[in-house]
Amino acid sequence: AVNTKTKQIVSMHVTSEKVHDGKVLSRPVRGAMKSVKVRRALADGAHDSRENFNFLSQSGIKPVIGVRANSVARSTGCPSRRDTALEQRALGPRARSEVHRFGFRWVVEGVFSVVKRVFGEYAMGRKFVNMVKEVLMKAYLYNIFVALTSS
């Protein structure tokens, strides 16, 4: 989870490459909620699920998630996803993106890109626990660099 104003990493959850991003959205969001006020969650289409929309809505967070183009606009237990699908259908994806400032996802993607360019794309630890420590250390160092350059 990245603060789009400060460009700092505020929370993360490390998994193996076998775990789909959409399955773990709640973990970094919960972590971020401990340190910052989370108003909106910007996420790509990989996070388009009833579970994610419901979690964000119940947490008082505006879900700004790109839904699939062929999304059905039935509630099926998720009014916020239905509303998003209807809004996207009425406005079109580009206009909806501008209304909800979905374009700020470039900040998040930019942070990921910088971390990968500076520290490498892969964790080198042989054991998963060591890889997690390595990834966390990269995030801490990145945040220190950002804090030093912004002051």
C-alpha cells in the first residue's frame, strides 16, 4: 500500500508468486489503516471481486477498482461493485477514471518500479522468511530515501 501524497510505502504483505494479488488486498489495507487515514483504495482489475469491494466499503473506504468491461450490474451481495459497474457503463471507463482520480495509480506503479530498479526485481533469499525480510528491508530503505529527498 502506497500513500499517493508522500509516495511512501505504508503497508505491505509479501506472498509467493503463486498467490493472486486479488486474494490479499485486505491485508495491506488493514496495515495501512493502522498508520494513515485511508479514504480511497486504488486497485487494478486484478482486485475486482465482491470480497474486496465489500471489505473496502465496510471499512469506510471508497473502492476505486477497475471492473471488467462485461461486468453484470446486479448486486449479488455487493452494492458497491454494482454501483461501480453501473457508473462505469454510464460514464465509460475513462471518464469514471477521471472522476475518481484512478490515474493516481501511476504513483503506486512508479513506487514499485523505483524499488525494482534500485534494489532488483527478485528476492534472493533461499527460504521464504528470508525473502520476506529482504523485501521489507527494501521497502524501509526506499522510505528512508523518499523521506530524505522530500525534506
